[in-house]
Amino acid sequence: MEKQQRKNQVAMTEGVIWKQLLYFSIPLLLGNLFQQLYNTVDSVVVGNFVGSQALAAVGSSNSLINLIIGMSMGIGTGAGVIISQYYGAGEKEKLQWAVHTSVALSLIGGVLLTLIGVLFSPVLLKWMGTPKDVMPNSVAFLRIFFFGSVFNMVYNMGSGILRAVGDSKRPLYYLGVSSVVNIILDLLFVAVFKMGTAGAGIATVIAQAVSSALVVRALVKTRESHRLIPSRIAIDKRMMVRILKLGIPTGIQQSIISLSNVVVQANVNVYGAAAMAGFGAYTKIDGFAMLPLQSFCLASTVFTGQNIGAGKAKRVKQGILQGILISLGYTALISAFLYFYAEPLLKIFSPDRDVITYGTSSMAILLPFYWTMAIHQILMGSIRGSGRTMVSMMIGVGNMCLLRMVYINFLVPFFPSFEAVMWCYPITWVTTMLMDCIYSLKAKWIPKDRNEQIGDKQ
């Protein structure tokens, strides 16, 4: 068992860099693919077995769901940065404190999210301008989703711990199992039992419970330094402060960017259920397209964290360059694929001609700018891995939230159209990438090599 556990772990401080990034990213990619299947299967099933209004209800909930998940994943990222640095430095005792404090934070956060989400779902959806005919289904789906917040938080934190020590395989296996559970239950509850959007929500929560149980079991069973001992789950105040100091900026960044997407969704809602469904279908396809970039980002975070912990600055710089080249190559391929197969892919979600028109319009505007996200994801992941999560937050929030809101509120009214709303994405992608590049080139955010530090002291 211990040999297998060690085999799953990847020490990223030695070896061929591009191979390690790909080796670590592939399980992350497949795992993220399974995670994306949760809401996508919900959309496909309700869109085909219930109707376009139900599809609009699930789609309109996604921005809010991503907003909440963004904060929880941000805390998980903060914990992962600390754990990867302790792992790279071989500090086992501090790593243990970080693991148990992280799990305690995820349990507390999950309970709070459940209470907030169940109570305020109708209010939040109303603020978004959700149409009255879509509201009942949206509220039902969102409230049920929030009931599973603890499972979601625990899984994200637990898988973050495993990834921080180089184990990206087991989170993949667990998501694979839970995705199969989700698909079976979606079809059973929606297609057979006719439970509508509520059935899709219940299927998702049960599947999340399965994945969280599996990841907790893995942490409890391991004999390595990141082992979870249930009786030791507690908040270490100093470690909590450090985790939150790194995690909150990332969480705020992801949540506020998701909040800006809520505002974008509200502007899309103005154009009716077909626009909502079309944009929602595109965002599902976009979610799959961006998965490899998100995986490369996570790989860069772990790679940078472990190598900074080990005092290998030169290797960090090499990892950034090779990561960008890999990401750009992938982006060129996926952009071409989506351009030629846009309509067949959108038809998977709905046969409605108007829905497809809005979806293809979204693709036509966004696809030519995917390459900017390739560069952004690698630089953002590396900056986070160094512990500079505040910088990453300021760049992300400043461009993808504040600038996006300025555009939506002050420029779109002069030429109101669905297409004008969509342009908020490529404009802010470009400005974000430029600021990432400027900071990466000008700021001294990578510590010196350990050998250089020794030389300086001598």
C-alpha cells in the first residue's frame, strides 16, 4: 500500500520539467473533466428531457455556484501552496499542522455556505434578474446544490492536499467514480422519475458526497507525512492565519470574478430564455475547453511551490517558459476544433435554432482570444505557487472584475446587444495577460537559488 501511495506522488524538484508538468497535468485534466461533467450532464439531461426553460434555470445558477465554489477553492489553493512548500522543504511537522487545520476550515466553511445558500438563493437569483418563468426551477436547483456544500468543500480541500504532495491520480479516480454516479442518478431522477431540475440537483449532491468520502478515506489510510488523523482535526491559529493569508486573496479573486460573471449573466438574461440557454450551453463547452489550461495552472502552482521550498529558482523560471509553450500549443488545437464543430456541439444541449444561434455568436467572439488565457493561467499559477496570491488577486480583480464592470455598465449601453456584452471577456483577458507579463518580468517575486544564497553569505 505504501509503495503504491509513493508511486502516486510526484516530487517535482528533479527531472525533465515539461514531462513532469504533463505527467502531473494529465490526471488533473481528466479529474477536472469529470468535475465539469457534473453540471454539464445536468444541463444535457434537463435540456433534453424537461425543456429549454429548465436548461435556462440550470444555466442561470452556474454563475452563482461558481462564485461560492471560487472562495472555497481559493482557501484550498492557499493550503496547497503552504503544503507544497513544506513538502518540498521536508518539514513534516508543519505539514501535519497545515493538513489538519485545512480540513477543519473546510468543515466550518461548508456549514456556513449551506446556511447562507439555502436562506438567500431566491434573493440572489432575483438580484440577477432571473425571469419569473425560470425562477422556481432555478431556486430549487440552487438550494439543493447548497445542501451539498460540506461535501464540496471537503473534497476540494482533500484533493488539494493530495495534489500539493504530487498526487494528482487519486483525485482523478474519485471524480471518475462520482461522475458515473451522477450520470446514472441524473437519468434516473430526471428521465425516469420526472423530478425535473430538483432531481438533477439531488443527483449532483449525492455524487459529491461519494467523492468527498473517497478523498477523506485516502488521507486517513495513507502512512505518508500528509496523513489525516480525525482526532487531530482542529484549528491551529498560526497555521490558519497563514492559510487564510494566502487563500483569501485567491478566493476573493475567483469569487469576485465569478460575481462579475453574475453581472454578465444578468445582462444576458435581458435577451430572454433562448439567450440564457445559448450562452449557458456555450459556457459548458468553454468549461471543457479551458480544463487543460486550468490543469496546467494547478501544475504550475505545485511545481513552483515545491521548487521554491527546495530553493531551486532557476528551475521555476524554466518551468514557466515550458508551461507557456505547452499551453499555447493546446490552445491553437482546441480553438480550431471548436471553430469547425461549434454547431454540432451546441446541438447536444438543445435542438432549438435560437439557442444555437446565441451559442455560435458567443464562440465567434471568444475563440480568437483563447491564447491570452493560455499565458495568463501559467503565469497566475506560478505567481500563486510562490505565495504572492495578493498580487494575483489584484491583477485578476482589477481586470476581470472592475474593468469588466466598467465596460458592461458604461460602454455597453451605447451599443446594446448580446454581442456587445460578450466582448467584455476578450477585452479583459488581454489586459489581464499583459499585466501578468509585466509583473513576471519586472518584479523580483522568485527567491534566489539556494546555492546563490549560500554564495551571497560567503
